[in-house]
Amino acid sequence: MNPASFHRRCLFLCLIFVIGLSGLSARLIYLQVIKADDYAKKSDRVSIRKEVIKASRGCIVDVNNQLIARNIPRARLALDKKLLRDIGPATLSLANKELRDSPEWRQWDQSTRNRKIKARAAKIKNEMTAEVIIDQHIDHVINTFARPLGMPPQELRQRMKLHKEKQKYVVIKPDLSEEDAENLKKLTREYSILHTFIFEELQKRWYVMPSMASHIIGFGDYTGTGKSGIEKKMNHYMAGKDGHVVNYRDKFELLAVAKPQEIRPPIHGLNVQLTLDMGIQAILEEELDAGLKEFSSEKGTIVLMDPHTGGILAMASRPTYNLNTRENIAKNGFDFATQAIYEPGSTFKIIATAGAIDQGLVQPSTEVFCHYANYRVGSVRVPDHHPYGKLSVEQVLAKSSNIGAYKIALQLGTKKFFNYLKAFGFGSKTNIMMAGESAGVVRNTGNPTDFSRVAYGYAVSVTPLQVACAYSAIANGGKLMEPQLIKSIMANNGAMIQQYQPKLVRQVIKESTARKMRRALATVVDVKGTARRAKVEGYKVAGKTGTTVKINPEGGYLNGRYTVSFAGMMPAEKPAFVCVVVLDDPQTTDVKRYGGTIAAPIFAKVATRVAARMGLEPTEPMDPKKSSQPLAQVSH
């Protein structure tokens, strides 16, 4: 080869080498400079993991700080199928399985065991194919964890969904106790089955008394968000705010210790204190169940409130459901106290009576001619229970005369009657802090017959809670109070964040009128009144019975089927509480189906126990030979 030819070839090779290096340099510049941000983001997506630190939901407590609802720690067990099929962890688990069957295993300390496992794993990797190692590892995982998870091996294999290769994350057990989760974690360490299972910390809502005040307390969904009752209404206070920790992990999902964690701590939810007294709530629940059983009814409610503050001390409805299991919630989730509407009957006669006394048109002693069991004027016909003749206004309430109530309403006039009716809160929601409350149905049709019927509690629909609020206005001196379920919002250290004050809606009647009404209603519970079975030994009770024929949803009424009720307060002169009892469609044949024979005695049982619970001083002489025994015997 001549020198010129050799020189050309060398020059050509150098040129190719320079071009190659230049291209490589250009590519590096492109990747490191031009596309640096894009690849940095991709790198971050692979190596950075943001893990949520769940905020603890606030507790619900009663007026005495008795726990009602709280969160308990739980765990979710999931499987990472990518790591399940990783050859490194798989050889470690097989080495562990093989060595723990050897006689020397129990003699080795943990450090020796780890060293032996690693050494044997390295040999296994050379002795078997990757496919065999993975298959044996999967079988080992299934056989090791099936029994602790409480399932047969075949079920665990199915839950792992091994045939779905693209699905890398599979939930094996959605709800584990904290203790079970710790035991399973210990098992993964003992058998060197590392990183295959993921233990996610969860929180589950737990109700201490799950069948008490269910409609009031409510529940949340699987995320912990409140969906009904107080859980929903106060969700923004109790939910808190989740924190997070940012971890840097390698390809095996192990923490990269070279980079520090970034942590934002969670803000835990606030605690909600209710006006409920769970001791009184237990009394209502027990006596309602006992009353429904005794008088063969399936639906009903008892509402008990503090008339001076509007605080709901207890409120029980049937049917009900268990907050922890939530069985039959679609069927039994309807709250009779706030959502059921019914014609109130004679408990509604307070409207005409209180309005007429308040306007100075009558006094409790004013006589009203109630005719003789039947009153007809024009197109209006009003029936009565007995031929009463002349009754005082007070006696109209005591005897529950329909004619008397209508004639008093006539003196008041249609316009003023409906003004008082609405002032007492009927036809409007009470604004209690519960979803789905009914406003009832109030219509001034201008029809004289309709007006006559409204006067004695027909052609109008109300909720039991509305009746309790109206009677509270008579009990407290004429003030309509907004019913209150929340007493305060508290921090976890007990510090008061917000206190809810009683809320006056309006002054309905004068204080003197309310006092006269209480005295008049006390005659209803007298020996000659319709509610003598509501008497409580040692106390004077004021109240009113109600009995109405049930409405037929298809029109008209259901003959022989009734809604019975009693609305009362005790002690009559200075009431400490107002209690409303309503039973729907009692089928008993042991007594006549009236408010005075069914709802009134239930009231007496409740009032006797509540008075003892509240420590009320007797206002009347006690007869040692008489005592009012509750239907349900429970010690508190």
C-alpha cells in the first residue's frame, strides 16, 4: 500500500470517528439540556411517592361527654404483583422455607438466619430457572397466608388475580383489625416474604351504642364522609384535613435514604358535643319498644326536649337500624320524629284555645255551649264524643270537645287562627340539624268545613317534633325555640371552639297566656280528663291527648285504624321537659285505641324515669302505696 492511499484511509477513519462522537455529543446535549425537564419529570413520577396520612375524624359525644361515635384504626391488605414476581424477594422466601425445615434453624439467632438465607438464595438463583422460582414462591406465599387470612388456598389464589398480568395492585382483605394487620406483618418478616404485601392504614367509624339515636347520629360512606344525620351536617367540622409524606423510592419500592422525606402532618377533626343525654335516650328507646310491643304497633316516636333552650334531650323513632351493620337501612332509615306527618287530632286544640285567651276573647273559666254531641251550621257539621252541653274553656280541653274547640276558633276568626297556627311553627320546618325534615301540610282553603276540621286537628298534617316545639312554647312562657341538637364544638384537648346558644324564633303568646294554658292542660291529666293515665306520682303533669283515624293514601280514611298521641310537660307549673309520644296504627284489643289509653301511659313511664334521672324535686304529695313502674326495667 502506498503512503498516499494509507493516509487517505486514516483520514477517512478519523472523519467517521469524529462524526460519530459529534452525533453522540449532540444526542447527549439534546437529552441533558433540551429534554432535561421532561426526563426529570418522568424520573420523578417513577421515584417519588406521595403517601397520604389520614386525618382522624372527630368524635361525637353527648351532653355529659359520653362517647357516641369515634374512629378506630383498621388496615387494608393489598398485593403488589410486580414485586410478587421479582426474582430477588422470591429467592429469599424460598431459601427461608427450605432452611426453616432444617434442624439447625432453631439454634440460629436472627443475624445468623439472615446470613444463611442470603447465601442459600444466591445458590437457588443458579440452581433453578426464574419461572420455577416464581411459581414456587407464589405457592409458598399462598400456603403461608391462606389460613391466617381465614380463607382456603384456592380462594386466596383467586383473590390474587394472577391471570390478570396488567393489574399490578390487588386488594386481598379490605378490612383488617389493627391486631390482625400486625400479626400478618410479623409473618411476612418471619418468612422473608418482603414487600409483596402492602398494609394500608385505614380508619373505620365505630358507634358505641349503634342502635340508639340512629336517625340523629347518622353515618358516613366508605371514605368517612358523613352521609346522614349529624355525621353529614357536621362533616366539615369533624372531617379534618389529611396530611402527606413524600418518599423517594428505588425500583424495588424501597425507601431511598439519600433523600429526606417531606412531611405535612394531618389536621385532625374537631369533636361534636350533642344536647342528647344518652341516659335519657336509653329510657326513651326502651319505653318506646315496650309500648310498641304492648300495644301491637310497629311505628312510633318519643321526643323529649328542654323547653327553655330548645335542646333535644332525647328522641327515639321506630323502626330503626344498627349504625355499625346498617342492615335494612333503606327500609328503616325513615325518621318518624322529623319526617312522618300525621293529623294531630286533639293535641292541636291548643291553637284555638291559646289564641283566644291571648287575644282576651275568652278566659279558662269562660263557658262555651258545646251542644249535644252534634253541631251543624250551614254546610259545617262537627261531631263530638259525648253530649257535653256547657263547658268552660278549661273543660273543653279536659274533655277534648271538638265542638268546643271549633266554637273557640270561630271567636278567634280564620285569619288570626292561621296566624297563631303558623306562629306556633306549623307548616314550616323547625330547622333542626337533620336532613329530610318535613314541613307538614297547612292549608287555609277558605272552606268553612275545612276550617272546622283544622280547629280540632284534622285537615292539617304535622310532625311529632313540631308538636314538641309548640308545646315547649306553652311550657316556657310563650317562646318558640328552634330545636337544638348541637351544644358545642371541641378540640381534641377539650378546648371549647364554638358553643351553640339557644335560638329564639319568636314570641308566640304572652307569658300570662302560657301560664293559663299550662293550668288548663293540667286539668286534662286530672281524674276527670282524657289523660288521667298520664299522671306521675309526686308531680303535676300538663298535657293533651290526640286520636285520629289514619289517612288512606288512596283517599279518605282507614276505618278502625288510628294514630294516637300525647303531648305533655312536667312539672306543670315550671316544666323541666316536654315529651311527645306518637304511636302509629296500634292493633291492640286489650284497651280502646285512644291517645289517653295508649300514648298517655307510655308518657307516664317515661316521665317517671326521666324525673329520677334529672333529679327533679316532687311537686305533689307522694302516696307510698302507689308507684308508676316503667314498662322496661333497666338500671342506669
